[in-house]
Amino acid sequence: SYAQRNYKDQAKLGEMIPLGKVRNDKIYSVNLTLWKRDWHVWGITPKLHFNWKKQDSNLPSMYSYTQKNVNLIFEKTF
């Protein structure tokens, strides 16, 4: 997915020191869950979930970052 965040006021460091720019961020994210229907034990299905997020900011040293997560989920349906 894609999102854009536009702030109206100038960015401030610690709510006191103005940075001289209005902050604008672009946010990209991808989520992916993998599982196989016939892989289950006692009704519990293991799933592998990947999450990737990148935020690009016009104030990169403070607000730009990349985040990656991998989760192993055990799901039981009734």
C-alpha cells in the first residue's frame, strides 16, 4: 500500500526548535502471509507472516526509516 502524510505546520525539534521545513512523508508497506492448508496438527495451522514498511521523509535524518518483521503464527480455527 501507499500513503502520503502532509503536515501543515513547520517541523520542530522537541516542540521548541523550528527546523524550517514543513514535513512531508511517503509511506510504502507490504504484508504477506504464507501457509499451506493441509499443514496442521490438532487443528493448528502454522503461518509465516512478512511485513515491510518504508517511510521516506523530506527530513530524512529524523523521520525516514525502513522496518522489516517476520512472524510465525499458530492459528486454530473452530
